[in-house]
Amino acid sequence: MQPDSRPFEVAVLLSVGRHPLTGRARRADHDARGLELALGLSRNLDRLQVRVLHAGHHDADNDAALRGYLGMGLEALTLVEQPAGADVIPALADVLAMAPPQLVVTGSRAECGEGSGLVPYALAERLGWPLVNGVVEVESIDKGVATLLQALPRGQRRRLTVRLPAILSVDAAAPAARQSAFGPAQRGALDSLQEVAIIDEELTEWTFSPARRRPKRLKIIKATSARERFKAAAAKAEGGGGQVLSNVTPEQGAEAVYKLLEEEGVLR
Amino acid sequence: MTGDVMTEIPRRDPRREWIARNRLHPDHDRVLAELGQGSAAAIEWMGPHGVMRKNPHAAGFIGPNGLRRIDRSGLQQGGAPSAAARGRQESRRRVEIASPAFLIAVVPEMSGGRLSHHDRDLLGLARQLADADPERPGAVLAVFFGSYKGEGEGEPKERALGEAGIDRLLHLTSDEYDGFAPQARIAALAAAERELSPRHWLLPDSPLGGADLGRRLAVRLDERAATGVWQVEADETCMLGWRCTARGAAGSLDIQRPLPRVALVLAECAEPVSETLHAAEELALNIELPANLARIEDLGQVAVDPGSVSLGEAEFILSAGNGVSDWDGFHHAARCLRATEGASRVAVDNGFMPRDRQVGATGTWVTARVYVAVGISGAIQHLQGIQSCEKVVAINSDPGCDMVKRADLAVIADASEVLAALVDLVESRRSQANRGESRDAA
Ligand SMILES: Cc1cc2nc3c(=O)[nH]c(=O)nc-3n(C[C@H](O)[C@H](O)[C@H](O)COP(=O)(O)OP(=O)(O)OC[C@H]3O[C@@H](n4cnc5c(N)ncnc54)[C@H](O)[C@@H]3O)c2cc1C
């Protein structure tokens, strides 16, 4: 078989999101960005096949959300049938292991339910594939090795290579998803796939409640005398034992600043 | 007469105390001097009911307008406290846990090679879990990767880490853990799990690496991690004796569940350790890394245009204020240092910098690790914005301004000259390094 005759296969895992204000079902933000990343691979690859999977069930509530993904230019979405409260990891792992794609793209965490962000990790562990989190760009795919850009905090980027097959997870740093078009969304098909459901027993023992506002941290003042308490309450920026260089030439000053910058590792 | 040991036990002479209180007694001065142990007159002594008595007539000094002034800050007090009392004040309570009943493992993220606030909160939580039962105390084990850049090596390092609440330390410095090396790090943590089997693993749920590493560890140990934990309470009915509250569903839900073995914890989950000093004893562990790890390879960081990084998340900011007159020089310096540009309000109002670069109360609250303030006086509105910066450098011509007081390093000189010298220095070092590299390559 010629290596190039088979299209490059990418599976994207999608969940149903929840609008933070209205609470209405929508495309999950991270997942939609993941789909955008996968669709964007057509720039690097001649033959690309994107398969999208949603583990759950289809009803009137989440119809709009699932069709939202279809409206990004997909013909079909595979629905791995699972009842509410099921653990989707075994089902997804089975589906992926049956017809292994070269790349799996997921969002970094779901917007409803537990939302722990453990799904990509659990899948990677089950399938034995490497996982890269926080991917913002796939620069190239060549001979079974993908070159990626990973987002670091503070807007920094890191270049990585990963041997395929691999799982990539995408968070808010990735490029925003395209708009969903209404026509294709209505035309797209939802193909359902029956899978054995394993009910998540542990989840039923937990209690869920709307997020409480976290208490503000109090400034604990351990003062022994009234004067210290007063000073702490009326604290202004104080000299934290900083070093002050006066009567120095600009060169000496620059040298000291340079040393500090170098120690902190911010000079690149 | 009496040794220092004796004076620790309060011995009272009621008659002398009575004389000391009676200013009109002929022996008053002599008795006061005796109570003062050498200084001119006693200022403080133990009263008949065990209450400290003070002599306001002997305290203080005569101020410029002829009135007696008493400084109550404790700076001027006579009768130096005994050596033991001083020692007690200086150091924290030392805690040694020789044979811990169990271990609580913490993997601080050590961004920039130091314990962050988040790490300290995490260690505070670990202490809560370890010290819950005073009969059977546990020990806190910290696992660090990479080099430590805090308060030096040896004794000061041990002390700084001990103050954060660390009993045992596993410091892994091998090159394999540098950069993005989840497989090597997980292999090391799995080895620690096998050898030491801690009761809990706590990691910061933060994008600096803890969130990723913790989830990998949880699936490797086959534990269902609690993520986004922000509260932990004792609860006998739970398996491990604790119940936690965690954020779920993108922060819109609170999930109450028993605390599992692996927990990813948010900042401010507990108060950092402030009263005790722990041993921070270094452990050695034989870790064999699996040979074939190279499925993910780190090619290093990519140069990002610092101007495109938003001010709020920039790591290194060069900020200009009213003291900058040479704006081309400033922009050139920022480019050369590859720093993100910031500004004070005056610089923005005067039209030298765009509004989205303003740092401070009405601008952006920045989180930079290094903040260089050039010609900024440090008004309170500006200082508020840089509260969470770790290192502040001030370049200013006025040694008395508030920014110099806030700064970790202040250079008192003309801003444009220092910046020009800094640019020269950086460029010369860079070209040296380049020449060195090309020589190596040749
Ligand atoms: C409601 C309110 C909100 C505000 N919000 C903000 C805010 O969000 N952010 C903000 O920054 N400000 C804010 N301000 C303004 C703030 O109070 C100060 O006015 C401002 O920060 C001062 O800016 P500056 O330090 O650049 O200027 P100045 O106070 O004029 O300081 C200039 C400094 O440069 C030094 N200098 C002068 N020449 C040189 C030289 N050649 N070399 C080296 N040093 C030199 C001087 O010694 C001086 O320290 C606010 C004010 C109000 C009332």
C-alpha cells in the first residue's frame, strides 16, 4: 500500500458547552477551537479527513450545540450513544482504538458536569499515546512526526515535535473558531453509534451546587504591640531591603540591572 | 550577683517593688537603678501580680520643645531582653518529624526556580493534612524539578524551604526534566510513589505546568483526581478523612466530594505556613528513567514579539514614566531587551504611550516577574498595579521617591544614560555570545 494513498485522519472530540451567562447549550469554546485547528490542517496536508465524535445523546436541548459544530463545514458528526451520567472514557477509547486516527484533538476541559479536564489524559493513558496540552498551531506533519507550537503562560510559545499517533488538547490560547453557518448545520448528519455504557458510580455520590463566591483572603496580622498593628493597617510600600545604588556611573548602574535581569532569566 | 540562669525565674522583693513605685522614698533612685540592672533606672519590672510595670518617668527622652517624649515602638526600651527571649522572638518554632506516620507529597511548580505564592498556599494545605492528628504527625515531602534559584544553596536554602513547611525534599536536577518533559517527570514521580507511597499528592492547578503534570500523574496512578480544589475540611465519614470542595464545569459549579489521593489545588486554598520551621531534609532516591522517552521532543521556546503580549500577562516589562525624555531611546531599549512596554499614567496622558500600555489602578494590573520602572515616581495608584510583581527595578534620579522604596534594585541616575548603557551592554554581550557560538560551530 502506498503511504500517500490514505488520507491523514484526524478525530476531534466534541462536547456540549454551556453559555456562562445564559446557561444555554452551545458549542464548547475549547472544543470548537480544537475543531478549527483540525480543519486548518488542510493547509499542511493534501488529503485530510476529519472525523468528529460526540459521546452522549441527542435531544432537543443539545441539538443546537451539535449542529453548531456541523455548521463549521462538516458533513457528519458521529454520535457515540451514551446515557446521561455515563463514563464516556471507555466508550471513546473503544471507538478510537477500533479505527485509530493519526491525531486526536480535544478541548482542554468541558463546560458542564465535572469539567476536570481529565478526559484527554485518561484517553492518552488508555491508548498509550503521547499527549501535548495547550497546542496553538500545528506547523507541519511529516513522516509521522508533527511539529507543534504549544502555548505557555505569559503569551510565550514553545516548539515541540511529537511522534504520531498522538492526542493534542487545545485551550483558550488557540485561534478562535470560525462562525457556524446555519444551512450546513441543518444539512449535516448525526450518525449514531451504539456503545456499551458504563455508569459513573462515583459521580452519583458527589453533591453539585452552583459555585459559591470564594471568601476573600484576610490579611492576617501577627503583631504583638499596638504600634505594629497600626503600622500594618496603615502600611505603605516599604523598603523591602532593596539595594539602592547612588553615585554610580550609568555604566555601573546598567551592569547591576543587567546582572539582575540575567539572574531572573528574562534576557533571551 | 545572680547569673543569667537565675534571672529567668522571677524572684520578687515586695519591699523593693514598693519603693520603686514610691517616687518620694529616699531610696527610690537606688532601687530603680538596681531593678534596671545597670542602666540608669529601671523602666520595666515585674509587678506584684505578675504584670509588667513601667516607670514613665524614667522612659523616653526630652524632645526639642522641652517635653518628655516616649517612643512606644519598643526601639528605645532599656533593660535589654535576655538572650533566650531574643532567640524566641527571632526564630520560628522548630518542628522535627523524625519518624512520620505518613507522607503528604507536594510538587510545587517553582516558576522561575522559586516557591510561588501558589506553592506556599499548597504547602500550607499539606501541613494541615499532615498535622491534623498531633499524636501521629505526617511529614510534607516536596518534589522539585530543575534548579533552585531562591535564597542560595545549603543553609539558607534549607531554612527558606523549611519556613515554607517542607520536612523532606526530593530535588531532581537532571537535564532530562528540563523544558517540556512530562514523560521523564511522571517516571520520577511514579518512582517516588513506589518507594515512598505518600498518602496524598498535591499539585497546583495552574497553567504554569502543575495542571498538566497533576493530571498526568493522576491517570498514571489510576486515581480520580479532584481538580480546582479550593477548600478542604476534615470529615470522618470519608475514606481518607477529608472532604473537599472543587470547582467544576468551567468554574460554575462547586463539587463536594471526598478528597482523593491526587488533588489539584487552586491558589489561596490555605494559609501559608508562618509559625513553624521545618527540617527540609534532602532525600535521595534512585530513579531509573526508561530509556526510550523521546516521543515528545522539546525544541525550545520560540521568540515571540513582546509587543504582541498583553500587558497583564507579560513576564518582563520595561515601563516609562514622566522621567523619560528620550522616547526613541526607550523604545529601542525595550526592543533590545525584548521586554514588553508599559507606562505610567502621566506618560500616557502626555501622549507618549498608548492607553493600553498604562500600568496601575486605572490601567492594567500586571503580573510581571521583572518590572523595570524608568523615571516613575511610584504614586500609590501606580504601585497598586505592580503589587504582584516579583522583582522591581527602579531607574530614577530621585533617591527619595516611593518607587525606590518599593524596588529590589534602584539605580539613582539619569534614565536615558542608564538605558543607553544597558543597551550597549546587552548588545556587546549578545555579539560576544554569537561570536563564541560561531567559533564553536567552526
Ligand atoms: C484617580 C487616579 C487614578 C490614577 N491611576 C493611575 C494609574 O492607573 N497608573 C498610573 O501610573 N498613574 C495613575 N494615576 C496618576 C498617579 O497619581 C501619578 O500621577 C503618576 O503615576 C505619576 O507618574 P510618573 O511617576 O510617571 O510621573 P512623576 O510623578 O512626575 O514622576 C517622574 C519621576 O521621574 C524621575 N525623573 C525625572 N527626570 C528623570 C531623569 N532624567 N532620569 C531618571 N528619573 C527622572 C523623577 O525623579 C520622578 O520620580 C492616577 C491618579 C488618580 C488621581
